[in-house]
Amino acid sequence: MRVVLTGGGTGGHIYPAISVAQALHQADPRAELLFVGSSHGPEGALAKEAGIEFRAVPSSPLTRSISLRNADSLARLVAGVFRARRILRAFGPDVVIGTGGYTTAAVLVAARSLGARIVIHEQNAIAGRTNRWLARIAYTVCVTFEGSERFFPGRNVAVTGLPIRREFSSLPEKAEARRSLGLEEEAFTVLVVGGSQGAKRLNELVIGAWPLIDDGATQVLHQVGARNIDQARASAPAGGRYRIEAYIDMPVAMAAADLVVGRSGASTLAEITASGLPSILIPYPHGVSDEQTANARYLVERGAAILMDEPSCTPEKLAQAIIDLRSSPAKLAAMSQSSKSLGRPDAARNVADVALSLVIRNS
């Protein structure tokens, strides 16, 4: 069995592809896997680190505006299609799996032109325009959220969840995780995550809320992203119970936490629910379709999270929300149970099974 995976531009599209590749290899150690991604993104290094063969194609993000940059991106897209055709023809895949990102379109268009079987994955509760278009050439569309099927009428849709790192299938005990991170074992622990790139406004809100929630028995582990680390540390509270890091070992950090405060990108929510954690979600407010708010509402409507609107949120409001949850163990436990019920730590295997079924059906 030969499988091509493609997804790039950000870690949110790359890691799902790598997770699916690992699940495919576990299901069939003889499977031949190839990752096709951007020539200038991080996917090449990440694929090689995971032991997956990598090939690069030209790519660049397209925007809605008419500009010289967009013209260059379109030229790269066309070049990427022709380059991907050569790669796919030489490799001869049984199935091609796309997990999103601006490289995916070129690879899947090339795959379609060669008659390859295609599977795509939509991360968000509101499907993106590219995946709505690519669904026309896909055999199966995998989605993260129940209800996203409505964006793909007449298509074969499978609710698989979002593939995340396999470490989330076997998290350490809370006390062990806190010891490994150098955290106090008995303190109420708030994990703050802004996604792979961090989130400047979210960082400011949490740092501003700290003096109001600091009761001597609470600690914060705060991932701010590399671009924000200097500014965050300059304004961070003094004392050892507020830890700021550019990046953290997320599975271990989730295992250590009692509550998550963060954005509501699909990957973040998949990790939160796989860990069975309650959360306060502050969606990024400038998405094209406001997809992060839709993602957050999926959890909120099922009792797993609290939604706060960034433009109207203040450090005082955030602090009060944290205090209210901290002082209500029963509510935290109920939210945790709801979150756990939504988690799909086996999502990578679910997507792999969809691809395997296509190979078996057509063998």
C-alpha cells in the first residue's frame, strides 16, 4: 500500500498528517508513505523527524485581494500542480490524504488529474472554502465536528475527529506531569495556550488577570509563542507560580492542568477534549468565517467550556470566570466529563481506517 499525505503552512495542518501517517504505519508496517508539502515551510523537517519520506512543491498562500503577491502565489500554485504530478506519477499512490493548508490544493488537483483516490479532512466546525471545493474531487470527506456534514451535501462524509499526537492516548497522571514540569503538585493549575503562534491579546488578558486570581494556591503555566516571549516575560508577574514558556510539551501540560484558558483553534480543542479538561475559550476574532467562535460554541453548547468574546473581555472578567470555576469543584468536574465525552484521541486511526477502506475496496 502506498499513501501520499499532504498538509502544510502551519503546524495545525502538518501534525494531523503526520499523526495519520503514524496510524497507517501502525496498521500496516509495510505501507509506503510519502509526505508532499511546501518547499519553504516546516513540514519537511517535521516529516523527516517522524521518519516519513518528504518531497517539496512550490506553494504560497492566496488571498482575496488582487495584487502582485497574489499573482505570484497563483503562479506558484500552477507550478506546484505540475511538480506534484511528477512526484505522484513516480510514487504511484493508492490513496492521497489532504489535511489542509495552502499546499494541499496543488497536490490534490494533481492527484485528481492522475485519477488517484482522494481523502480530505476538514478541521473546523465551519468548513473552509478550499475544502468545500476540494470535496468535489474527494472520495471521502473526514470532519472533526458533528454537524459539519452540512457543508458537503451529497458527499461521503465521516466524522472522525481531528488527528492529534498519539501521546494524548496515554497521558501521565496529574501528579507525575506536574513533577516533570517543575510545578507545585497541590496547586490549582491553569494552562494558558494561544495556539502554535501564541496570541498577544490573550497573553495580555491573562497576565492582567493574575493579581486578581493569585491566592497563594494557584499556579499558571503559560505558552506565549516565540514571537511574544520577550514582551510577555517583561510584563509577567514576579514569583514562581506564574511560568511563561515559548513552547511546552503539550500532552504533559494538559495532563498537569485543572483548567485551560486559550484560543479555540480546532487542534487546541481536540487536545483539550482528548485530555478531558474544562476550558475558558477566547476565540481569535478575525477569522474569515469566524470559525474559532463556531468551534468554541460546539464545546460550550455541550457543557464543556465557557466562551468569552475577546473585544469585550477584560482582565477583571477573565479573573472572575477563573475564580468562579476554581471555587466550584462540582462544575469543573461536570465540564471535565463533558469535555472527555467529546474527545477523540483515536482520530488519526479513524482517518487512517477511511483511507484503508478505500484501498481495500479498490484492490
